[in-house]
Amino acid sequence: MKNLWNKKWPRVLLVVLICGVLALAVDATGGKLAQPERKAVEEDKFIGYQLVFERLPGEWEEITRDYSGWVDYGPDYVKVDGLGTVAFSKKILIGEYDEAKSRYVFPGREGFNCFCAVQDLEGGKHYTGYTDMADVHTKVGDTETSVSGTVYFGPPVDATSWNTENYDYGWTAYPVYQMKDGTVYLEDGGNSYGGIGGFTVSTKTAYTETVDGEEQTTSFEVSVSMESVERVREFSVTWFDGANQQVMEHTIPMEEIGEEGLTLERPQGAVWVLVSETDRLGAVKRSAYTLGEEGASHRLVRLDERGMGRVTYLTLK
């Protein structure tokens, strides 16, 4: 594991931070987006993270991020050695809810929703913001709410020396909050994580509210595991009959698996199937399934060019 939250060069980064925030304070939004009121920002609730797989800066390197679409959200106060408390213009990026996919989109910070937002719909509250993760577990109660899951990443498509100290990309965990009116937004300055995976980011907070005249404490916890996987080049599906004789075989490049997965119909006489994944290094991983009336499902992780993974499924009917 390698936590790459920018602590390598505190003095240099402090200057970069100040310059960056001052630049944001000067930048205008052009009046395209309504500015949210900051009347009760202390009541905004932390609900998790937006995980963005983005390029990590090398030594003494500064990466310019796109802040178009960010809006002012009142002043933010930072203590600076030698300067005292300095007020900066705080900017946030408001999430756009994609009803068709039941997820939020943050333009310019596209990634994985790893939070638990509340939407008031007819018939009661609806919780969303965690469908991007795999192995999701949620708990929603009157005094305790939690959400956890797993995200995957691996070598970029042109990797020649992955699993070394040179990581081009990593996850940035941007904190996500929800206003009392339901608006979901993210803040800048999240921790960055790189390496070969196998670690977990976990945060727990508590809120005290007055309910029916009585104070009630509610806790929220978010936990995200980041796991690395090898890049699968192709996989084969071999069908067998009851006498363990091969009936048919398919060899399929990973590029043919779409975001919605792939479905294969079993050939006549097939009763079980062997799925073999071949990765970029030539290693083979095999999984066998007995085919019942409902068939079987095999989970695959598709890596994009950068190495960010999305889980998809091979359905065998």
C-alpha cells in the first residue's frame, strides 16, 4: 500500500494550495449556475466519497485540474503560519442526479459514487449513491447508517512495469456532502491513494439533532476497499456434457465485453462450463460452473485505458 496524500513537500504544497485557492477565488462562474446559500453549512452532512481515478503528480510536479462548473459556497478559513487566519473563497461542485442510472454525476470529476445520499420520493425516502461499487453492504437505521463496498483498478493498457514505485494513476477520495434541501456536492482536497491495492479507506461521523423536542445522535460510516487486479486480455468458455466431453468452446477478447456484460446461450447437451481468464502476463485463472435451469453468472473486471475497473458479468444460460 502506498498512501500518496500530498505530504511529501509541505512547504511547496502550501504555496501551491494558497495560489490555487486564490485562483479559484478570482475565477468567475459566468452566472451559469445558481449560487447555493450558505446559511447553515454546519448542517450539511458528510455522506461519503466520490472516488476519481486520476493522474497523480510526480516529484515536484503540479497537475492542473479543471474547475469549470464549480460554484462559490461562502468563505473558508485556513490558518497559515506567519499569516494567521486567512479567508478564501470556498468552491464546491454540485452533483447532477442521473435518474436512469440511479447515480450522481460530477462534471469534471467523473468516477465512482461511494456515498449514501437521501432522496425524498413519493412513498418515503430513497437511498442512492453506492451502486458503482462491488460487494455493497448498506445499513440504514434511525440512529445508525453505513455503506461499504469495493472498487478495482489495475495496470494501464500500455503498462510495461506496473507494480513498481511508478504509479501514474491513483484514487482521489473527494468528500461528498448533502444539504438539508437534498443538494449533493463534493469538496476539493480529498486524499489520494496509489499502489497495488489491498487497503481500505474508512470514515465515521456522528450528528446530534433535535427530534420531537429530544436530542438524538445519529452515526454514519463509509468504508471503501481498493483492490488491484490484473488486466484480462481474453477469456474462453468451454462447455461440457454429462460425460465431461467437450461440446463447444468460445474464445472472446475482453474488448467484446460491454458495460452491460455479455450473455451466451448454452449449446445443446451442455451441463457444466469452464471459464478461463488469460491476463496480460499469460497467467490463467479458471472457474467451473454447473448449469442449472437458471444458468450461471461469472464476474469480470473490465479495466479502461488508465486502469480503472468496472465490474461486469458474463451470463451463461
